[in-house]
Amino acid sequence: MDEIQKTLLEQVAGLHEIPTGAFNIRANGQSIERNTTANIDIITKEDKQGIDIIIKPGTQKESIHIPVVLSQSGLTEMVYNDFYVGENCDITIIAGCGIHNGGDLASKHDGIHAFYIGKNSHVRYVEKHYGSGDGKGERIMNPQTIVELDEYSHMEMETVQIKGVDSTKRTTQAKLARGAKLVITERLMTHGNQYAESAFHVNLDGEDSSANLISRAVARDNSKQLFLAKINGNNRCAGHSECDAIIMDNAKISAIPEITANHLDAALIHEAAIGKIAGEQIIKLMTLGLTEAEAEAQIVNGFLK
């Protein structure tokens, strides 16, 4: 890997060197490094671009890294990754995509990640997006996530996009069985003329299933954001969606939460708040010696943590 690709890898996956455990590193449309373990197998798909990740039942405290980096201007790819998690597992999956575009052609990565999570398993999934490069070509990422949670399984999903992505449409679909739990935390910042769309569609099918969708977003300059969250309560369940956003400069943000109760004991809540940084917050920090720009940056950084 060249230095640009190594920098991208560090940004999206926190990797300074080849990780331990199971991993698959993809660069410019090709799988360049892979490792499996006794409990985790990674198999190249034969019918399309992508991999199958198979985790044996009972796998505990293991990690999987599957980052993607693009440094070739004009490259477009579509990748399908399927995760089959056995029963009684506890694993962490680190994904993410970094694009460096120094040319005039658009670079684009679309990925579909499907998770089939067995009974009583716990999965922590982290996905980060990052863009760099001074070329005129756009950096485009459109991730799709499909989640099926079996009885009493639990998935924590953290998505982060802070810098450099010109256009993104992130969609997440989930189906939850009895006692299953889904927690999604999104952190997002757009600037310039960027566009970001996040759409969640969750079906709480099982008795005592629950979902909590939380978005923290900042839109600056002339950027635009759209947040869509749809939760269907189809049994005795609990669902909550929350979008908190800071709007700055000439940006635009839309938040459209939707909750539907199809059962008498479905308890569903949605919240959405969009506003500018309060002037007294900036003044307070400036009295501590910060400039107005430094105070603003401190507030934004704290909000997105």
C-alpha cells in the first residue's frame, strides 16, 4: 500500500499496521490482504464483488476489520458483504471507506452489508467514512445496511462521517425478533456543497424487541442534509428515534421521523431538534480566551462526540 492508502486506512479503521484477528483489506477494487481465524472465515463471492464472513457459534471477544480504500480517480465499484453470525457470539466489526481523489473524475464506492445475527449474540459494528484530495472529482459513498436480529440478539451500530465526502446516501433496514435490541448512533458533519442523506426503516416484529436511533449532525456552508427515520411497532415493543442537528451559514437540514404502532403495546417515541449555536455559548468560551472561531469549533466538536 502507498502512503495515501495507509493514511485512509488509519482514518477509517484506526489501523497503523496490519491488524490481528480476522480481516479483509480492499484497495482500488481488489482484496489485497486477508486473514482468517479458527472461528471466523472470510470467503470471496463467486457471483459478484464481495465476501461472505462466517462466524462460528460461541465465538467470543474477537474482531473483524473490513476497510475499503480508494485512491484512483474515476474508480466506481459495488461491493456485497454478508455476515453470518452464529448463536451466542460476542464480536466487534470495524468497517469504513476512505476515498482520496486527486483527479477530475468522480470516485464512487457503493456497498451493501447484510447481517444475519443468531440468537443471544452481541455485535458491535463501527463504520467510518472519510474523503481527501484536492482534485475536482467528487467522492461518493452510498452504504446500505440490512440487519436481521434473531431472538435476544443485540447490535450496536456506530456510523461516523466528519470530513471530505461530497455525496452520501446511507440506508439501513432492520427486522427484530423477540427480545432483540438495536442501537444506532450516527455522527455526521457536512460542509461546502456536500449532500448527506440518512434513511432508517426498522420493523419491531418480536415481542419485547427495541430500537434506539440517535443522530447528531452539523451542516455548514451550503451543504444539505436529510434525515429519515421510520419505526414500525408490530408487537409489544419499544422504539425511539432522535435527530439533533446544528445548522450554520447557508446550510439546510430536514428531519422526517415516522412512527407507526400496529400493536396495542407498541411504545414509540420520536424527537427532532434543529437549531443554531447559541450566542451565549460562544461568548462564554470567548471569556476564557478563545477566539470566536475557536469557540465555535469547540462547541461543534463537543456536540459530535
